[in-house]
Amino acid sequence: MRQENKIFAIAAAVMMLAVVGIAIVGASDNSDATVAQTGKMDVFFYNGTSWSHDLNITAYDGSQALQASNLTVTFTNSSLATTTTSNTSQTIGIYSQQYQQTYNYPNPEYGQFKTINNVGNAANDWSVFINIGNATNPNWVKTGVTVGWLKPFEDYVPVVDSATNGTSCATANMAIVYGTSMPTGQNEINSYITSNNIVLQNRQQISQSQGSVYEYKFTLQANTSYGISIADKNVTTYSNGTYGTGVLNATSLNSGITIVGYGSDANLALKQALDTYYSYQNVAPSVPNSSGSFDYYSWMLSMCGKSDSFNASTNSWDYWYTYSLSGFPVASEVPFDYSLGYYSNFADGYNAAPNNIFLKYSSYNYS
């Protein structure tokens, strides 16, 4: 877990690195994205006396599903990013003197709601339960994150809610319950589903077909001077409109190699493409703990054996810069503002992902 001083050092000095923040809902420019909305969610509602439901809602996350449901919902916080600046009790946004603006972190309270159908004003009036089983064998558990961090995609299953000891944040079925517990355990909601002949949604599988909405292209480059040393790994490659099979190793990284991955967001696509050669924080955003550290989804921990590190002799950070790439060799590099988990090919997702994402292991010098 990274420490607060590390967050400040990187955030204040090298904000072009894609390791912090999150976009506002909806991409401002979908020209580079495949417009599609493939996530589906079911919403069940218990008002304290009876159940109702709204099924097959198209949504990228639970907050959008609630907004699109037949429920009337008022949100306490529906923003993906927060503008709260650092203070003694909480450090969410950091003001960079160098770039003279505040860079926002993911908002742990994204999707927090206050009332449903004009009911609920006191604290803890509503509880959210999610099905972490499947359509035929539901397993309803209480979630500790706000609904904005719930997604209906199968590859999102490893992303966990650290507030509830590792419960998955992936679900296609939510139950909004008035009160603190599920009425009569799971029996009542399951009986309601059965008696109404409801077929639950399964989490959305990720298509790995060429050209699908789940496809992302990544150009990786790391000069051998940084000490890259990895075993050969077969990968799917892309060049001049042609898919192929190539070998990822120190030699191909040194010259640059474009690989293909599939996922519900760019972070999970890179994980699919590289598997054990890529690691990231897989927890949904949480409030700071007693040590002042934060957990944020898709902070890159290491790729191809290289993680971010400070070189005291040169007063510089070495890490994976993330850019939008137009052509290779590089004709134009546009730095990402956010970590890879907040880029997608979905019209109702976060930022529109570019056609090619460029990750280059480089140095940033403070001098």
C-alpha cells in the first residue's frame, strides 16, 4: 500500500502519469471509442413492507443503473471525481504548484444516495445488497462501497471492496433495502424472484473477438538501459491493421511492441494481455485509513518487472508514463490524466479510450 508522502510526491510533480484521478461521467469525445452499452443490471427494491423490481437496465455501473431505473433517487454524491482538496483529516485532491491546478482522486462516495421514492433522510436508512453468485445460485451479501463502484462485468470480479474483507464489486443484480439487513435473510428475496418467474442477469462475459468493444491496443516501450529483463512471453500483436502473434521480451520492449488486450476497461484489458507481467491495485476506492494511505482501483504496481522508483542520484522518478498514441514511432503523445481503469470503449463509461494507448518507461527529473 502506498504511503501519503509518495502520493504527494508523484501527484505534485508528475501528474501526466496515469496513476491518479478519475473522469467525470461520460466522455466528452467518443470519436475514438466504439459506441456501445453492453452492461445489464437488475435492481430489486424493498421499501420496508414489500418488494418490487426493474430488470435489464443498460448501465456501466450501479449508480447509472439506479438513475435509469423506475425508482426516484436523490443522490448525495453522483460525481466520479471529487474536488475536495487536502486537509488534516482527508487527502483527496492535491494542488500542484507546478501545473497550478488541483488534480482529483476517485471519489469513494460516488453513487451515494439519500432518498428513494422520497423516503429516507436519516443516516443508514438504506442498505445495498449484491448478488456475488450467479443467476441460478444467487448469493446476496451487503456491500460496503457506494453503488457507483459496482459493475456488471465478469472480468471485474477480482476488484474487491476492502471495507467488507474482500467482497467482489462485480454484480449484475442489486437489492436496495430499507433498513440494515435483508428481510428474513436471503429466503424472502429469492422466493420473490422465483414466484415472479424472474430470470436474473448474469455478469457480462468479455468477448475476445477482433474488433469487439472490449478490445484495446497498447504500445509498450522500455529502453534496455532501465534494466528490463523478462522471459519471453507470447502475445497478440497489432501492426498496420494486421493482427499477429509476437514475443514480448527485453528486445521487443526496447524497440516498441503493440499488443492487444480485451476487458471492460483499459486496465483489465492490459491485465488480460499481459497476465502475470502486469499487476495493479484491485480494490475499489476507500476512505483513508489511520495511516493516511488510500486504496484506489487500477493504480499500476508493476509492468514487465518494472515499478515506479525514485533515483536519488539523479533526483528523478522512473515509471511507466501513459499516453494516447498516434502512430509509431511516436508522432504525437498526449499524456493521460487518469489511471487505466477509468478509460473504456463504452458510451456510458468514463473517459473514451483512444485507439492506441502508449506506455513508456521513462524518467521524470525534478531539477
